[in-house]
Amino acid sequence: CGKSMLHYRNERARTHAPNMATITAKDPSTVGSLMAGGTHLSLSKSSKDLLIWLNIDTAKKIAFAIVIFLVFGHGIRVILTGFDPCDGLLSNGHFIDNVTWQPLGCMLHKYSSASSSVRRCFRGRNFVVIGDSRMRDLYHAIVKYTGGPAEDSELKAHTDLSYNNAEQRINIKFLWQPEANLTLTEVYYEWAKDPINIPSVIVHGSGTWSMKIQKGEHEEVVEMFSKNLTMMLPFMEKVAEQSPVVWMLQDPVFEENLDAERSMITNVKIYDYNDAATDVLKGSKVKIWKSSRLVAEHFLESSSDGLHLSKDALEKDVIMLMNMFCNDYLAVIDGSCCREMPVPKVSQKLTALFFIACALALITLRRFGKRASPVVDVETGTPVVTYSQNDLLWALTKLGLIMLYFYASDRTVLFMKEQKYYSHTSFFLSMFYVIIIGIFFTTKSSQTVVLNRDQTEEWKGWMQLFILIYHYTGASSVLPIYMHIRILVGMYLFQTGYGHFSFFWSKAKYDLHRLCQVLFRMNLLTFWLCVVMDRPYMHYYFVPLVSFWYTIVYMAMAVWPRVSAQMVTERPWTYGIIVVKFILLITLCTVLFADESFFSKLFSWWPIRELVYYNGGFHEWYFRNVIDRYIVAYGMLFSFTYITLKKYDKLNDKGDGCLIRDKFLAALAVIVAIISIVLFVLYVLRCSDKTTCNLFLPYCSFLPVTGFILLRNLPGFARVRFSSFFSWFGRISLELFIGQYHIWLAADTKGILVVVPQNPLLNMLITSFIFVCVAHEIGNITKILTDFAVPTKFSSLILRIVGFTAILAMIMLEKWWSDIGNV
């Protein structure tokens, strides 16, 4: 602990008093420390200068420059596309595999056929499809997707069609208008003249019919098509002012399958018609749908007659149409295609004004204020790290810039977003790389106790990196991987019980300052994200989870009668008190989560309800707790057992020898550890679904936790070594876990943030680099703001608690008022 505090002081001194900074070989903020692994390296002066320069502060400056460049580049792109959120969906895309279609820079929502969301999108809206037989196929596919009847083969081919579901208020029409001529112009003219009759959505396409019946030279026919479309355009634009009008470019044909009557339809002619339509409609209010051609090309050989699209191609087109017209209408989270930017709420605007005021105050203070003199320790002569108003304003200004980056990344059309795609290669290869790097940077620790600071930070680090890979690759669909990641969350909670119990047991400090300090540091980032990103507190479920269980640990230890290590040494009979507390805690965990309705009632009173109510109920909060309801108590019990055995000299952790002196017991412990892990893996592989797996997880989660700790700490050579790479990430694990939601992933973790389109590897490297730098800076900012927000003086602390409670209440009331307005 002394070494960790020394490092913490050195780090703060280096950051806030650069002229007095010293960079040690163990400083994890430098690349040199990782390369050196904590040992002395013989380097030339230029090499040392390079390694000193290559530190986290330099990385942050580079990341900031990259962000400015990306904002500038994507800003130009957005301006050129007219801030159209549908541009990527309509213009381009590719198949990730033979099934999954990925539009350029946006995420497709997966609408299911005949689902309630599809019916809600069509309810009360008039959809019109105009064109030839291929557009008629699209009409039938749309009708079928809404739950309507399949195509009736007895219907006349060249006629108008309509589908009307009075109960669901769904109205879809098809107008047989295979050519762009005067008759079609009159249709648009009538709509433009009488806006009341304008359909809600119009999808239009034509061209192949004209090729089939054309008379004269091809160039002349294309020119006539262009003139007719130009004549029609003013009326189309008038209609488009009220309802979206989409011109669907002609899909290619499979010429080998065309019969003699359609042999004159060629892809060369189709391209000419598409070029003519693009030239006329480009820059108008009519949207041009280009990406459907790429889908048709992929399924081209599946066409039965070479002209009409296959069912798979039509289904992709219908899904794209759903995303085009339903995403914004239904406000789906995981469909960024065609989603307009949300209008900022009052709380978001006030937050922006607050950060702007902080920046202006900082500029004023630096320009007209006096710079504070460094404080020096009288006895040692070393600088003492203190924070001034300048530090506070600078921290808040940086936090404001970071929140702006969060908002721009996930609440605007500035950066692209794409859906996740899982493959075994991407997941396991990424895991392999991370493990190899972590092992490479293994070094010796100066601490030898079980679960020492270096080891727990390493544990948090590799778990966090595994969780990040799991989220980025979309591996949640693979049940065994999902279950192993679930146990990692349980391991985090185990550390909550283990670490905080160890502190309370040894220090016996239960003051309000400690409680507020821990809760403030846990919740600072989440609080700002809830306000800036307009998300409920439970959306970032991990922070409410660890905050709740930390509070449980605190109450279990702080409630009278209190007991500590010193007390049981003086009065051994007080061991009975802690045993009773453990029994009561486990009983509480059992009763509290025995019934979901009972649990929900306990949290249904205001304002607690506003914190844990999510997606229309308390199920998410109940699920997150019940699945790990015993692991925190187990962590406390494990810590108590370890401290007690160590006290009575049953364990030897003072050197690099085996933790258990008796060789037989040590070998037996290793066997138990291996069996525990193997049993859990077998259980995960045998269970058939998530519900069944999660049902029994609370009763077996201790197996892999115990097995890992024993294997990690029984051999002395393993206990006294740690990975500085994993440990570095472990120090910012909470910031990484929460920050990934919006600046590494996208659409609230549903997709992936894309700053370099069509280059997944480079995009992953750049977004990861920025993401890690931002997370590290948030960690530094949190330390500064915690010192200001949580003073040691009791009266000042009470005033801060009252002020924060008032702010939180106003935010809740604003949300309540907004919800009433939406209703």
C-alpha cells in the first residue's frame, strides 16, 4: 500500500507540477516502464529521452489531434450529404457474410416479419409503391412482412393493387405505372395539388418495361425517359416536401436466365437508365435508392427468370425500407439508419452551459488570477500535491470536452455506426493477442500477500479487456462465452466484498467521508453520462450494481455491534459477532431476492424508483442482482477466512514460497482448484439456454473464483509476479467499462463506432487508442473532482450532500415532467 500511495503521489506531482516531475522505472504511464518490466535497462540518452516522451500524456495529445482531424473530415462529409441520416443506407453497403447486409456507416434494426413493431410503423400511414412488375413484387413482399396475405396468382398482372387491414389501420397500395410518362406525371400533379391525399411514403421505380417495349434507338429512348422524369420532378419535389419520395434505381438482371421476350433488357441499358435518373434527381428532394442494386447483385443467380428478384433479395429490400421509414418513427435504439439527431433536453442544455461557464472562468482566472505557489513539505522538502481553483476549472473543462466527444460520437450523425458481427476467429484471435501481450509484460511484485494491490489490478485489467472484446465482437449470442463473461462480472463483485471487507476489518473506519468518497468516484462518470446522453441510471447497470453492494458491505460492517481485527485480538469472543453478521447477510440475500414482485416493491418508492426503474419495470435491476446475490458475501467470507488463517500462522505469504506449508494440503488445494474450474466449465457447456444457466449460476459461481485464486496464489512464483500490462488497464477498469458504451461501441453498445469506414482493423485501432486515452484522463479528472466534492470537514461534506441531492432531485423532476409531456 505504501508503494501504491507513493506512486499515486508521484503521478499527481508529475501531472500537476511538471517542473518537479520524476519518472520512475515502475511508472505505468510510460511506455518505458512497460518495456522495462520494472527492471533496470541500459539505454542510451536518446533512447531514454524517447521513452520519456512516449508516455500517456503524449498519447493523449496525439489522440486529441486525431479527434480534431476526424471531426473535421467527417464534418465535411456530413455537410456534403446535407445532414441526411439516410445517406449511408441508400447509397452503399456490403455483405459481411452471405446473409448479413451492412449499410455504409449505419446500423440496421432487425424487424421481424409480422411483428408488433412493423405493424406500429405502418399503422395509420399510407404506403404507396409505384412501378412495374418488379416493384409489384416489392409491394407483395411488404404486405407479407406486415402480416398480410401472400401474392395471389389469380390477380391481373397489369393493374393497381391495394391491401387494407382495418383492424390494424394498415393501408398499402401498388400503382401500375411502368413508365415515366404523362400518366404518371398526372398522378404526382394530383397529389401536389391536393396535399391531404399525399401518401405517407412513396417508393417508385421504373425502366425495364420501357426497355421491353422501346421503339427506336436506345439513346433516344433514354433521352425521352430523362425528359419525362425532368417534367415530373417539380411535382415530385412538391410531394416530397410533405412525405418522403424514394426513387429506386433499377436492379441488374441475370441475362442468362432471361427468356426471348425479355432478351432486350440488358445490364448496359439498365446502367444507362440509372445514370439518367441519377442526373435528373441528384440534388433534389427525392431520395435516390442505390444500395438495392448491390443486394440484387449478391442474389442475382437466385433469380428464377433473370428479371425478378429472389425472396432473399426482396426480404433485404423490405428490411432496408423498414429501417428507412420506421427507425425514426419508432425511435429504435439499435437502428441508426435514418435516425434524426435527438432534440437536446433542458438538462442537457444546462449542462452544456455549465461546462462553457467553467471554460470561460478558467480563461479568466488564467489571464487575471495569480498562480498559486507550490506547497513544500517542511520536513522533507518535497512538493506536496494540492489542488487549486485552476485545477478544478481545468478538470471540469476537460470533462466538458470529453462529454462533447461522447455526445458527438453517439447522439449525432457526425461519426458512422455499424452493427456487430461475431466470428470465432475475431473473438478468439483477439483474446489470444491480449493474453500473449499480458504475459510478455510480466514482472515481479514487491508485495507477496494474497490478492495484493498489483494482483487485483491485474485481475481487473484482464477481465476488463476480455469483456471489451466480448462486447466488440458481439459474442453474447454464443452461450458458453456469455456464461464465462457473466462469471467475470461476478468476480468484480467478489473483489468488492473482499477488498472493502479487508479495509473495514483492518482499519475499522466507517466515517461518512469514506462512504461518500467511494460512491462519488464510482458514480461520477455515470452521473454525467446519464445527463449528457439522456440515459437512465440503470442503463449503465454495473455502476448501480457495485454501488449497491458496496453500500451493503458498508452497512454490514458499520451497523452496531461493530467488530474489527483489533477487537477480536483483544476479545476473541467477538468472533461470534462477525459470524452472526455473515449469517444475517446471507439470509438477507436469500430473502431479498426470493421473489421478484417483493423485490420490486422494495425499490418502487421515489426517488429510488427513478434510479433503478428501466424499460418499464424493475426486472433488469432484479436480474443483475439475483444472478450474483451471494458472491459479495462470499468475497467477504473469503477475506475473513484468509486473514484468520494468516493470523494463526496457517498460511505463509511473506515470501515467494508456497502459500500452504504442508505439502500434502498444498497439493490437495491445487487439485480442488482444478476440479472447481473444470466442474464450472462442464456445467456451462452442458446447460442448454441462458435462463437455465443463469438460474443455477448464483450457487456455483464460487467454484471458478476459488479455483482461480488458489492457482494464482498457492505457488510462490505466481503470487509474487504480475502483468504490468493488465495492471495498468485494471486501474482504469471502471472508466473503460462505462466509456465503451458511446465512444468505442455505438448506439448504447448495440453497434460499433466507425471513424474509418470500410477498414475494420484500422478503425478498431484508432477508436481503441482514443478510447483508452479518454478513459485514463477521466480517471485523473475523477481523482481531482473527488478531492473537491468530498471534503474531510464534516459540515462542508453535509452541505455538499444537500446540494448534490437537490441537483439530483431537479434532474429527476425534469425527467418526470418530460415523461408526462410524452404521454
